[in-house]
Amino acid sequence: TTTTITQSGINGIVLQGPMCGGPVWEGNPNPECKDQPYSGALELTNPDQSELIARFSSDKFGKFTVKVPPGVYSIQSPSGDGYPPYPRCSVEDTITVSAGAFKDVIVHCDTGIR
């Protein structure tokens, strides 16, 4: 019997924002308006999001690790019945995982606050 141990994957942090309504500008003096860590469900898919590879959650600090074989992936919020419309989470680009490495990513979540 051969056991395969995945030594590659994705390490990430999930941030949600905006946290305050009204105009948002860099250097906003209100620290409560800065993007905050998001703890919640996410999905790992192939790049065009047509194939679900894994469901996972970020912790209370917004951090997560997903072990996957080398390949190209995307991350977004789950959708459909039973999932709220906000926050909407996604990565800006596809994620390329190389053999023997963990790729660091930031997942941004739009809270819908305007």
C-alpha cells in the first residue's frame, strides 16, 4: 500500500470590507473602517469555477491552509440555497500551486456596505 502525502497547497488570509459606509479613502483615521479578518466558508474550484475541489473555512483570524496537489485553482464564497449573498469573497487571479510549495494568497470579501 502506498500513501501519498500532499506537500503542496495554499496558505491564505481572508479580509472583509468595507466595514463602514460612506466614502472610503486610504489613510482613513477610523481603525474600525479598515478591512477585518473574515471567518467563514469558502470553496476551492478549478479556474473557471465549474468543478468544486474542496470546501473549507477560515479561522477567527481569517487564516486558512488547504493541502492540494500542484495545479491552478480559484477561491470564492459558496453560493446557492443556504448561503447569504454577502460577503462575496474571491481572489483577484487564479492561484498556481507548485510541487512541494504552499502559495500565499489574500482573499477579499465585499461586505456590501456602501
